Amino acid sequence: MVETHGSPRAGVLFSLSRHLREDPLGLVGMAILILLSFLALAAPVLAPYSVGAQDLSQRFAAPTPVHPLGLDELGRDILSRLIFGARISLFLSFVVVSSSALVGLTVGTVAGFAGGWIDDVLMRSIDVLMAFPGILLAISLVAVLGPGLGNLVLALCLIGWVGYARLARAQILRAREMEYVLSARAAGARSERILFLHLLPNISGPIIVQATVGMAGVILSEAGLSFLGLGLPPPSPSWGSMLRSGSQHLFDAPHLIVYPGVAIMLAVLSFNFLGDSIRDWLDPKLQKSLESGRG
């Protein structure tokens, strides 16, 4: 893990940027995410047409200079819907991952730091939740509550925080036996000070890596639920709902499914590439082996 105590934030960012320049896949992942974020933020300006504008006389039209990615089954511009779909996917992944990570980090930290019966109760509760397949639980919850952004976030967060809790607990159990924690206890430091100034900063690396990769999982889960008709209701330009409508015209209008499929693939790969690169950057042993391999 990279130590950040006593180092300015600019030094950490410089170290990460330097690592990304030496990692082609990580750099590609970062570039794609920057592009997707730009498209999401500037969607109202960049989208050439309104997402709801229809031209039924041009249904299933192939790509043309006027409509670079063609039109869908209702004569809506696919490029515009893809751009606004990036906003939905990134917003949803950020909200779900940040909420899940916050809850999981809190529960896992309390379980690992307190120990005893508190640890037993929390971990047995987590074991019960993990007995249910996450995607099936999300499908059941959305089917009961109905499609919608709030219900989708709730369904994905219901089981998503469990992985962060288990990881945080494992990291706390490992870190609390380290020499710097024992030294702090011997010096008379309070438990709260040890937790917030020593333990949490030093377990943040694995949490960040899991959160980065977890965003890819949220995008895939949202696409799967929307493909089943349990995601955002029409006419929301979700990539998953675009796949669902395009799958009915796979042979007569393949561009309806190709472009949203490519968008999902690029988003998922970019998060995975960036997560792997950050993991390598935070692992000193692996970083040294990579540097020796380059030498």
C-alpha cells in the first residue's frame, strides 16, 4: 500500500498519473471514463437531437451523416440516446457504489474494530444476506416495488454493501495488529484516534479498488434489469432498455443493439482496467515486480 501520511495530495496524484502513463490499459480506461464523464455532463449540449424526438417515417433508418448511428424503432436518434444513457449509467453507478461503500465500510469497520459479540452478530447477518444471489434479490425487489430510479438504487444497494463490509472487516483485523497501531495504543492514543487517523486511511486502498470495479458491476446489473423490463421505465434512454428494444430487431436493424452493447462494453472495461491499474499502484510488491520486469 502506498503511504500517504506526510505526503501532499499533489504528490499522490503525480504518482498515480505517472503509474498510469506506464500502464497502457489503465491509461485507456482513464481516457474512456473521462470521455464518458464529459459526454454525461455535457449531454444537453452535445446531443444533436432530443431523446424523445420521433420521426416514424424513418423507423430503423441506417446510419447516415445526419444521424451517425441511425434511428431506433420509433425514429429516435440513437446517438442522442446513447449520450444521455451515459449520464444515467454513470450517475447510477456513482450513487449505488458510494452508498454501498459507505454502509459497508461502516459496518465492516465496527465489526472488525469492536470484535466479540458485535462482530459475531454483524457477520452472521451478512452471511444470511449472502445466502441469496444478489441479482435475483434485486429482480425480486424491483418486481415487487416496481421499476424506477429510486427502487433500482435500493435494490442494487441492498446486497451491494455486503462485499465492502467483509473487505473492510478483513482489512481492519489485519491492520489493528500492525506495529504502528500497537505503538499508538502504547502511547495512550484513544480508540477513536487510532481508528480515524491510522486504520481507516490505511485500509482505503482496497476499498477504492473494489469501488472502481464495483461501478462496472452496477452498470452491468442495471443493463440486465433494464433488459428484463425491470429497470428505468420508458422513455428513459437507458443502455439496457435500448438493448431490450433492439433485441427484437436483431436481424433487420442490428445497429439498434450493436451501439448500446459497445457502450456498455467500453464502460465496463474502462472501470476494470482502471481498477486493476489502481490495485497495482497500491501494491508495493507487485509494483516492484512490474518495474523489475520492465528493466
